[in-house]
Amino acid sequence: SLHLHGLQFNAQRQVHYIAQNGGLYKRPFNESFEETPMLVAVLTYMGYGILTLFGYLRDFLREWKIEKCHNATEREEQKDFVPLYQDFENFYTRNLYMRIRDSWNRPICSVPGARFDVLERISYDYNWTFNYTGKVIQDVINMGSYNYLGFAESFGICADAAAEVTEKYGAGVCSTRQEMGSLDKHEELEELVAQFLGVEAAMTFGMGFATNSMNIPALAGKGCLILSDELNHASLVLGARLSGATIRVFKHNNMQSLEKLLKDAIVHGQPRTHRPWKKILILVEGIYSMEGSIVRLPEVIALKKKYKAYLYLDEAHSIGALGPSGRGVVEYFGLDPMDVDIMMGTFTKSFGAAGGYIGGRKELLAYLRSHSHSAVYATSMSPPIVEQIITSMKCIMGKDGTTIGQDRVQQLAENTRYFRGRLKKMGFIIYGNDDSPVVPLMLYMPAKIGAFGREMLKRNIGVVVVGFPATPIIESRARFCVSAAHTKEMLDVALKEISEVGDLLQLKYSRHKPVPLLDRPFDETTYEETED
Amino acid sequence: LRTFSDLNTMLETQFLFLAPAYHLILEGILILWIVRLLFSKTYKLQERSDLTEKEKEELIEEWQPEPLVPPVSKEHPALNYNIVSGPPNHKIVVNGKECINFASFNFLGLLANERVKNAALTSLRKYGVGTCGPRGFYGTFDVHLELEDRLAKFMRTEEAIIYSYGFATIASAIPAYSKRGDLVFVDESACFAIQKGLQASRSNLKYFKHNDMADLERLLKEQEAEDQKNPRKARVTRRFIIVEGLYMNTGNICPLPELLKLKYKYKVRIFLEESLSFGVLGEHGQGVTEHFGINIDDIDLISANMENSLASVGGFCCGRSFVIDHQRLSGQGYCFSASLPPMLASAAIEALNIMEENPDIFSVLREKCQRIHNMLQGISGMKVVGESFSPAFHLQLEKSTGSRESDVKLLQAIIDYCTDRQIALTQARYLDKDEKFLPPPSIRVVVSVEQTEEELDKAAALIKEAAQHNLH
Ligand SMILES: Cc1ncc(COP(=O)(O)O)c(C=O)c1O
Ligand SMILES: Cc1ncc(COP(=O)(O)O)c(C=O)c1O
């Protein structure tokens, strides 16, 4: 969608700093977004327009062999096959992405901790290929990795424990959980995860992405309805699709939109037949990784209870990173984990490991153990990875007898508030919740995506920039991930450089008129329906 | 009168003049409408204005959903899975009993290899455990690039791409190329990961009988006739044949030379899943292409996991850059998931080193496969399914007892008999309701180079004994 509503010039913007709803929230919910200034929106569209025109021009020149074509090409023997790619399919990649692709996939060669080392690479052919110079850009401040609690470490208790397990078990498992791959280590981890989450039972999987895409199909099917936030992660979308259930999408974090869908679904039943839905499953995330917003969980739970729907909560970014003791978004709002039917999360972020988990009631987990695609067909988790999770989780829980974990959780919360507050003061447009360690800074214009990424690396700071299709077309942004491992000095250096680059690229768009996310206009008459 | 006829001619000429515009507009609207119908599927639900608010509330009040999950009986075999204490090596402790492992896909015994472990350890001390990001966002480590390079060299292809999860490899690769409206010819025995990739692709599927080239050609011919009726559609419909090197579900090898003939005759691309054959078949373990002496460039895409022969975690695809590079922006499991932990990449690199230094290992494995395969022939009531050189093959009941449930129980009794006598085996597990063509229940025997001749003989003898004990 082109988000044309961003263009609407709202002369009487109301400023709401706190949007609370009927006393459901036990704490202030400070989440706001600032509308795209109209001039910026117009210029951004123009920017894409010009890029597209030039794209066509250059495609034309390539066609006539005036410009050199760097694309890999089809084999001679297969030139008469149906082309593997349609021409327009790669238009965007060829003409827009290629210009700025040096801002992505930057190889690193150290721990992805508070600082990391980046391999220097240069391109002599406008980013079609890269050459490694052999030099290493050292001690770059890492504002890009999801290392929320700083557990990406090569020494210390977690790494030591993982090393010991590597010596004993080796790297792989060579079998599935259902055949010969359920190790004692897996059982230990699952007990600990259940305890950590405050649920009856838990199960773990080797990949966070697959945890969603290979378990949702076990929970919903034909005749079921899945209500999914429009900004949900690709893995949730894929899982929903593979399930065969009908999918409807509600506006991001918009409870009116969700309630309308719930109500309509129950009143109207399934399309055509009007048969009642078998069950309704709501898919939401704890922290949205591109938006920095936190799910309005108290309201979602109230709705799911009112309408007897089931709730699937993906805590990939919020587990460890939110809540007074790092238990995630449920603890953050002071809610009961048993009110969430399916507690899902990943170990790739706060725990500095890999994989995902699902927690919930005993019956749910018994069913998943026997029906999860992952349990039956995928190789189980590598033992050293399991050990990294066990030790980091125990550390967060204080089971190691120290307060290291607890301190890190606190440090992250402090760093987050400090970093976000300073950026806002500088005049950047920052999306999301004040407590979210995911901090999107709006860039808008396509030319600024590459410029920001490069300028920051020149100043020894590694940042992530994202544009279409990961974001709406005009809402390109930089994204910082705050970590407990960042010291105040590091954050100050980063802030100083961001401010300088912000001035250089004229990124300080804010007019300090934030509007709560809830007030983003939404079109309530149409929604998507997928039925296959 | 004059004015009237004037008006008439004027209208007529104007109408004629306007006609193309009308046409264009009408056709435009029609096309938009069709596109909308075809793709968006966005529509308003019928408003039920006949219902009052109160009636709606009653409907909401009355609606009772099904439980989130149906109850599972405690007896369900999946809830009574094996627990392995300690490493799942050649010697394995299953449910407290020490056994020889005939169940893990550790064909080359690299799981316990000290060199592999040391490589993983060194890597751990350099990079830590997790990568804390997908490949695009600082999740690309130098070891990932090295592993991709090494895999490409090992397979003698232009490029390789690694995934952090074996299952996600082919399941992500298929939908990166094959889209809605495209055509996929797939073997009925294709493994679950292929099935899920196909489902995600939303392509049109044509299943051919397992390894039956005549049946495949019949489908291709049918399609050819179809194409002649609608050449315009045919020109944009991509087509693929998806097969496995050695089939996970049957242990059979695919007839690759015949498949290639069909590929060029009918202009269909071939994707090959080699999780079982990579690091097993061929003189250097390159897989089924080497086994048949086929130019690897004739295969459009090869995928395999690194969880069997390489005894690590993850998977890879390899082929020409023209094909493979596309996944770096379109492979869902590649783009939207954290990258492979560097220590596991390092383990895989070391495993590749060992494979390259000891090409004999593949012939040793082959001999062991043949040995136990031969000895398991002729058990009354059971049949061996799979090639004699396949390190994973199946033992099925010759005659079903009548229900799948009791077949499974019977096979489990045979396995338990063996486990009690120090041979660890497992049944091949499937999701009965989710498999497109559910394979019959079976015991999957896995051979590894670590098994000695005595152990192979013992296992075969024991299985025979267990079958006799339980089947008669
Ligand atoms: C919400 C969400 N779910 C799942 C995942 C996938 O997790 P993993 O990287 O462990 O595969 C991500 C990762 O980026 C995510 O943001
Ligand atoms: C719970 C429930 N009861 C009753 C109905 C009424 O169905 P209809 O009036 O279309 O037969 C529906 C609608 O589909 C429903 O969902």
C-alpha cells in the first residue's frame, strides 16, 4: 500500500502523550508516531519516480548493449526454456537496490557484541561485485545486532559452558526429536523455558522462523480463522498460509480494527456457508521489529476473552528485552502468562543463541510434540546452542547466584530510554514505544538510505537501514537496536555522530507533534482474505 | 428537420469518434475488475443489516469455538519418544540403555570427530555462539562466506548459499522460483520439506509415481498438449521437476540420466534434493550427479542439509549464480531468519576438509551398506526397501496386520527387542494426516562408517531374531 494517508495534512493535529484504555494498563503506554511531513512525502515519491525513470532508461541501454550488463545469465543450452525470472521481477533489485546494496550483508569477523569488526570491501562496478581489501574496520560500534542483553560473548560463563558441551557432544545431532534426537540437554532446556515463562510446559525448535511456520499449521486449519497484524513477521505469515486457514489482516496494533474483525467473524461465520468458524486465532508480536512498537497486550487479551479467540504471541524481540525481570511483554504489562494461549519466542536475540520455543498449557504441548512439523521432520537443536540458552537464561533468572542478568535487564531499559529520549530531542522522527529497544529513525527518501548507512560506517558505527519492501514505500528508516552491553560513552559517541549525519543529510524532520499510533487513520471497510 | 438530421449525423460521427475511447475505458474497467477478482480477493463481507445489535451480541455469546488442540492420548507413540543421555554417537545411551547407534544420520561418524569439535571450539572462542541477526543485518560472518565458497568448490558449482536450518533449505528455495500459476512435477515419495515448499509456492502440482519415468513422461506429454491449446500461457509458465537423490522415504535413487533426457525434451528445470546422497554417493561424495557421472550444470538447483554427513546443522543450495543468487533476496528462510551460528559453520568446513582428505571413506560406507543390506534379505515377514548402497533404508512388514496402528506397534516391538540387546533403531516417523502420500510404517536402518563388521552382523542377526520372535 502506498500509505497515501500519510499525505493528508492534518492542520489540527492533536497531541496525545498517553493513550490508556479503560484502566487495562497498569503503566503508562507511551507510544506515538509522527505523521510524515507532506513536503517530505511528495519529495520521496518524486525520488522514487526519478529512480524508476532512470531504471527504465538503463534497462533500455542494457537491452541495446550500450550499458554493460553485469547480470549473471541463463545457460546457452537453456535459453529456450521459459525464463526463470520475469523481466519486471528484478527491476527493483537491478535499478534501486543495486545502487545502495553496500549497506547490507556487511561481513563481520568478530563477536557481534557492543563493538564488532567489519571486513572492508569495495566495489569497482557499482556494487555488482565486491572485492575484499583484506583490511578490517575495527571496533565499530554495533547498533545493528539484536544483542539486547549482551549475551553475544566469546568468553564468560555462557561461552565456557557451551565450550564444555561442544567437547562432550559435538556440534550436531543427526536426528529429529521424534526419532533419535531428543537429548537430555533438550529436556533440561524445555523445563527451564517453561519455568522462565511461567507456563506449564514448553518445547524448543532449532530455528525461530521455523517455530512459527512449522507449528501454526498444527494449530489451525480449514474452517479456522486467523487474524494477523499487518506488520507481522514473514514467518508468521508463512505459518498462517501453510495452515490452510482463512487469514484476515488487521491494522497494526489497532484494537478497533481487531475488534471489528472478531465481531464480524462470529456474526457472519464463514463466507458463503455462514457456518460458524471452528476457532479464531489471533497472531501478534511483542515488539514489532521494524516499527519499534509494543503490542497493546492488555487490550488484545480483553478482546480475545470477550470473543473466545485464541492468542498466539511471538516474543522474538521482547523476551528478555522487556519486563522488570526480562520475562517479556506479558511481565511488562503485569499480565498472567496463562492468558496467552501460545507463548512463542526466539533465542536468537536476547539469549545470543539460535532457535525458538513455544510455551503454554500441558495439553497444547502434548499436541505439539506429536503434531509439530518441526518435531517430526527437522533435526533437533545443536547441543552447544542449547547450553548457551540454558546458561544465559539461568543468568537472567539469577540462578547463577549473581545479579548479572538482572543488572543487564535494567541496563537495557535505561539505555533504551536514554537513547530514544536524546534522539527525539535532536529532532529526528522516531517511531515506536518509549520502552522498546528497537529504535527506528525515519529517513523517508531512497537516496538517504544508502547515504546514512555509508556515512555512519565512515564514522565507525554500524547501523541497519531498511526500505521498501520491508517498510511502506515512503517510510524508509534506519533501525538501531539498543543493547545492555552499550556503555553510556558508546551511546554518546553514537548519538553525536548520528546528530552530525542527521544535519548533513537533513534528517531532523520532527516538528515535535507526535500522534498516538491508535490515531493512524484506517480504512475499515475492506480487508484481505486468503483462502488457500 | 434539417437540424434534426444534422444532430443525428453529428451524434453519429461523434459516437464513432468516441467509440475507441469508450472501448478503452470499458475494457480498462473490465481488466481491472478481472485483475481484482484474480488477485486481490479483497471484498466486503456481506453486511448483515438484518441483524440488530442485540442479535449480534447473542450470536457472539452463543458461539463456542473448538478447543485449541484436541486431546492426545498418553499412549500416543509420539509422546513416548526416546531420550538420549549424552552424545548421540556411535555408542549411544537410549532410555538408559547403552547401544550401538543404527538410527542417527551420522553416516561418516563426524559427530564425535575431534578435529570437527576443535574447529567448532576455536570458532566459539572467536565469534561467540549466536549471530544476533539475519544475513542482511550484520549476520554475515567471514566463516559463512568461507563455507559457501567451500561448498561451491566441493560440488564444483559456481555458487552456494547456506541456510541455518536443514528443513528450511529446500522449503524456502522452491517458492523463491516457482510461483502461483507455475507447474511442478514432483515424485510422490518426495519428503515433507519438499511438500511444504511446494505448498508455500502455490504452484500447480503434478505428482508422478515414485521413480516412474513413463508416468512422468505421460504428464509432460499431457502438458505439452495443454500448452499447444494455450501457447500464450505456456510461454510464461515456469516448469520444474523436483526429485531427491536418494529418497528419504524409500531409500531409492532417482533415475537421473532419464530425468535429464526428459528435462531437455520438454524444457523443464530440475531441482534435486540431496540430503541423503550428499557426502555419500560418488567417488568424492559429491552426490548423485557424481554417481551417474553427470555434469552438475545440467541440474538447475541442488539442495542438501548439513545435518547428516556433515554432522552439523543447517543446509545449502548450490548451482549456477544465475539461479542461486536469486535466493539472497527471495529465500524466505535465508532473509528473515538469524544466520547459522559461526561455530556450526566452522564445524561444517572442517567436516568438508575431512571428506576431501579421505575420499576412501565413501567406499567404506558403501561396503558397509551392502554388507548389512545383503544380510537382511530373506527375513520372513519383512522386506528391505531401498538401494543396497543407501546408508538409510527401510524395513517394512511384508503384509500389514490390517491397521496402521497395530503395524506400528509390531515394528516397535521389534525395535524394543533390539534396543534391549544393544542395537538402537527407530521407526521412520511421519505426520499421518499431513503427508500427501503417507509411506507405510517402517524401521529405518542407518549405516555409519563407525559400525564394525561384527556390529553390522550382530544388528542384522538381531533384527532377524526379533522379527521371528514377534511375527510368528
Ligand atoms: C517476530 C519474529 N519472529 C520470528 C523471527 C525468526 O527468528 P529466527 O531469526 O530465530 O529464525 C524473527 C526474526 O527476525 C522475528 O522478528
Ligand atoms: C454462531 C452462529 N450461529 C448462527 C449463525 C447463523 O447462520 P445463518 O443465519 O447464516 O444460517 C452463524 C453465522 O454464520 C453463526 O456464526
